[in-house]
Amino acid sequence: MEPEFIVADEPISALDVSIRAQVLNLLSSLQEHRELTYLFIAHDLSIVRFITDRTAVIYKGKIVELGETEKLFNNPLHPYTKALLSAVPEPNPLKERRKKLQVYDPTVHQYEMDPPEFVEIEEGHFVLANQEEQAQYRAVLAGSGV
């Protein structure tokens, strides 16, 4: 059997750290040498960042943001993505102590009169947003020089 696509649902969540590293290295090696594609489902975002090229953030069964992993981690747009990434532990204890966690409040969206669409906000970067949010996200991207 030579699969091209593998669904890996929480493949390392119950493993200790040393075994996790071995499994991740194996997955990376197989991906490189056999040109595999993974759908890697995980809640540990530091692992997601390590193993993926593209990341989809899902809230209540809907993708709210999708893009290249490094771009998404460095410049999240959707408020849920921002809150989720703010919860990733910082290896530096001084930075971790100073870090401010963001809380996602779904009531910030005004979707009754202006329903959201899943749109490409920049090349390869998609976000669930209504018209007002799309304008805000584009302004953020224009201001950051991305």
C-alpha cells in the first residue's frame, strides 16, 4: 500500500514527549521521501506549526481562517485565531509571564445584517468574514506590509 493522503487525527496526543518526537520525525521523513499529504488534526498548535505547511483553524465546525502556517501564526486575522494562538505556551518563562491571553467573544461579529463569507483576503489566506471585517483585515494587511 502506497497512500498519497493520510488523515492523522490527534496522532500524538496521548504519547510522552520522547515518543512524540520520534513519531513527528517519522511523519516528516515519510512526507518528504514519499511526497505524502497529511490532514493533521491536532489541538497542540506548537506541533501544528512544526509539521504543517498550511493550517486551517476551525470554530464550531466551520473553518474561520486558512493559510500558510507561518503567515497565519505570525499575522492571524480572525479573532478566534488570535485567541487560540495567544494560548500557545511561550518557551521563554519571562515572555510567558508577561503574555496577555486573548479571549474570543463571538458576539463581536455583526452577522445578522451582514452575513460572513469565506473569502481569500490575500493570496492563499482565507478568512470567514463579513464585508466590514474584510475591509478591516485588508487594512491590517496593508499596514503590516504583508
